[in-house]
Amino acid sequence: MNADAALAGSVGEADLTAAFAQRVPVPAQLAALTELSHLRLYNNTLSGTVPAQLAALTELGYLDLYDNERGVN
């Protein structure tokens, strides 16, 4: 097992403020962070819808999508 896979579920907070310079959808891979409670994705160029996979993040209590491309749902 690689170290990244072993640590993926243990992340509690992710601050990805201004992390995406190109227009991209909200990354579905974030669903691998099963212990995630806070997710900050503001000030990016994200577009599209929030992936259904993120609904599996039962600990997620805070999701910030402020200041992204129009149309992020």
C-alpha cells in the first residue's frame, strides 16, 4: 500500500483556496478523504456540479465554494 493511499482517509480539513488555475470541475477524488469535516474550495475557477461522490462524506459539515465560476451547484 502506498503512503498516500494510507493517509487519504485521515485528513480532517482541506484548504484548496486558489489551488486551481484552470477551469475544472469539482474533483470527485476528494471523496477518498473519508474523514473530511471542512473543505474550502473558494477563489478557484471550478465549474459544474458538486460530484455525487461527495455525498458519502458523512463527516463533512463545512463546504465553501464561494467565488468560483458561475454555475457551480
